Amino acid sequence: MNLQLLLAILVGGLFAAGIYLILRRSIVKLIIGLALISHGANLLIFASGRVVRASAPLVAEGQTSLRPPHADPLPQALILTAIVISFGVLAFMMVLVSRAYRALGTDDTDELRETDS
């Protein structure tokens, strides 16, 4: 099986599982679903950079451009940034959910909506 096809199926599975969990009533499942979607987005960006087993993306001495085949380093740098940002957002959401659970005693989104008024 082609590696690109396998990555595409994995990205689709992560997005599908994430959306399924987001539609559940529990806030904890919502956080897990958002984490799965962020992992799927990171894998999608990584796959767009062409996954190859080749030379490092370094310009050899005396040349002006890269020789193919090479992996694109830009998606890898974007993914590193996205991982750090998604970890920060996920940690912040976990603290908010913990605080809401302690204050209200539930993590059900329907019951949380009733406490608004």
C-alpha cells in the first residue's frame, strides 16, 4: 500500500473520530475530540510536505538549489509550531473544564447550558 494513501486514510480517521467525539455531550470527550482533530491537521500538513526517505533538505556546497528527492522542511517547521500551540490550548481547556466541574458538579453540556440563566 502506498504511504501517501495510508496517511490520507489515517488523517480521515482522526478527523472522523474527532468530529464524533465533539458531538458527544461530555466536555471531556469534546477536549479529546479537539486533540484528535489537531493531530489529524498536523499529520495532514506533514503529508503535504511529501514523505520520502531521501537526503536531508540541505543545499550542497557549490550548488544553488536542492537536488530531488528531498523532504520539504517548511511543513515540518509549521507542525512543530502547531504542536506547541495546540498543547497550550489543550492545557488551558483542561483547566477550564476542571474549574467548571468543581463549580457545577457536572461535565454534561446540556446541564451546563441550564446554569446560564
